[in-house]
Amino acid sequence: MGKRIFFLGAGATIADCPDAPSLKDLLGKMLSDNSTEYSLHKGKIRNFLSQYFFNLGGKDVSRYPLIQDVLSFIDAGLLNETYFNKDEKYLKDIRNAVVYLMSRTIEKGMQRPTGTNICRFVGKLEPTDIIISTNYDIVIDNWFLQTFMNKMNYGVKFRHSIDAKNKNLNTDAARPSEITAHCIDFGTALLKLHGSFNWLYCPRCDELDITPVQKGVFECMGSAVYCYNQFCTELYQPLIVSPTFLKSYKNRIIRETWLLAEQAIAQTEEIIFIGYSMPVDDYEIKSMLLRGIANNKKRPMITIVDKCPKNEKERKENKQYKMNYEKVFGLIGYQECGFEQYTKDL
């Protein structure tokens, strides 16, 4: 097991991609874009919000609902079979529109990276290090492929490396590693708790296939992409856990990833949190962290890497983030140096 665990949140990506949206302004960015791209999705979502939340017309985007509130409202209806005088198909269609537009908005905000912090960070990793990430994006995944000679260790075994755009198997891109589903000591591991934009899941085969460099989830959401097992005719499903208060972690791949993360925490010497604010409502992650630490024979050191504050607002945010961690872990190490400086000193 790794001596160090790096726990990466959205802030680690934003350090290189400042246009990437944060969760609190994600819905606003999704719907405020004046382009005609994805206008059908935007129209569906606006009509839904007008009927069940409020009319967004004339509202500042900062006043838009939080995306996790919208998805939680939909998920509660689906879970309890209360469809708001609509049918189940309508509600699922709205949910798919929200998740698809969310994914596209995140991707659009990451097309113009301005920094090389992730590149520098990956280059300084040790084989025994473990990365736990809550991010869907594949910025760090792509640097893994370049740094580790087209090998990828997601902790869980994947079956095929596929080209979703041209709908065929890769023969010269990243190949499945030789690790087994419960082994994370084959080089640096990247454990993605909420899935990934390059993870496609076949429910019939119960297998994970990946699309290196490509965001295969978009191909899967935009058109029919069928399983590459010649004996299977099932459509792939995108394997991402969307931001809702009713998150489901029942998928086998996701469950195994969480189990591996908890096992790693139970044996590590230090956990370094970068770009993750430890929000008060993220109780699943807190529970996993606390269980892992409780089973660790020697309590690991907890280090928080926060942004270097530029103004009073950011100083107040940092103070709140630090307090969020102290309420969970008690004594922590805290650095207000920012991800860029941290990677230089690593």
C-alpha cells in the first residue's frame, strides 16, 4: 500500500483550467451560454425548472438553483415513484439532459488549460503513491498515460481499451494492466470515486471498458455505442456518479473503487488533500475516510493544501475549509501555498 495518498478535488483541476466551473455555479454556466449548441437540452431543463423551481428569466446566474438540488429533487421523485403528474420516462429524460449538459459544460471549461501543475505533479509521484480523485475529467489520466508509457492503473481491472468515436478496439493505445480487481500495488494507482469521462460500463457483461484520451461518455450519451464483446448486444452506460444528495454507489466497479480507497487509507502514513473543500453534505466520503483511518494501526498525518488567498473573500473561504476539516479530523497540517507551489516543492 502507498505511504502517501493524494486526495484530489475539483480545485486541483481548476488550478490548470481556470475556466472549469465549480459545483456552485455549474447550472448557471450550463444554461447561460447563448450559443445554439445543445439548445434542445437547455430548453427542456429551463421548462422543468420554471415548472418546479422558478422562472430563470432575468435572473442573475448566481441566483440559479444548485445542480445538486435539482438532481436530488429528480432522484427523490424516481426513488419514491412520485413523478410530479408526469411519467417516469419524462423524469428520466430531464435527468439525462441535465447530466449530459453538465458533462459538456465541464469539458468545455477545460479545453484551454493554462498551467502544467498536473503534469509536474504526476512526474513527481512515487510508484507507491495512490491518487484518490472525485473528478470526472481525464486531465490527470492523460498525463498518467504519457508518464507511465501507456499503462493505466485504476485499481480495478478493465477489459478493453476502445475507440468510441470510430467504434472499434484500440490496438496501440493504453492496454489493460495486469492488476487484479483487489490489487493496488502495480505502480501508482488512480482511484476515481465518482467514475470518469472515459469509463463505459456494459451492464450485461458487468465489465468496464475505457476510452483512453477520448471522453467516451459523450459518445455514449450522444448516440448508441454497443458493447464490444462479440456475444453481447447491450448498449454501454456512462459510468459517472452525478452530483446529487442521493448518490448511488451500487455499481460493482464503483463499489470496488471505494473499497480499495478505504483499504488504502487504512494502511497509509499520510493523506494530502488538494482542491477538496470537505463540504458538510459529503457524508459518504467522510464516512469512508473515517472508517479507513479508524482501521489504520497508526493514525495517518492529515495535510490540507489550500489556495493562496488573494483577497478577504478567499481568506474567509480558506478559514471555512480549514474548519470543515478540523471538525472531521481534529488536528491537521494546513498549507495556504496553492497547488502550483506545492507541486514545485514536492
